[in-house]
Amino acid sequence: MTWKLAKTPAFVTAAMFIISTSAVAGEMLCTKADEKGCTMAKGADGKEMAVMGAGMKMGDKMDCMSKDGKMECTKEMMKK
């Protein structure tokens, strides 16, 4: 009986943990690039971190997400 009552809160807690770890970054600004693309970016908090952003150059705004322990970025599309 106790397990039936605790199942829903346990599921909600597990789901929140998974969602919070998958959406780490967000909008970032490329601060360093090489011939392959962006290598360093600055987030809204002002901290710089290593990223992978193919085909991007310094000053580009990017949408970034953490995948397999690496920050992967795509060029931010214009918002309407």
C-alpha cells in the first residue's frame, strides 16, 4: 500500500532530475573560433566554456545543449 502511494511522487522526482540535467545551457555567444567553427562561448551568466559549434564564427548567437558530456551548439534562428 505504501508503494502505491509513493510511486507518483517518486516518478515526478525522477522525471525532474532527468529534465534538469538534460537542459543545461541555452543561448550563448561565440567568443573564440577556428577554421572548423566556434570553440569557446559565453553564457548569460558571463562564464566562458568550451563548445562545439561547426560553421560558426565569433559574435554568432547560438543555442547550446549538453550532449554526452559535451556542449553542442547550433546557430540561433531569428525569432519572430
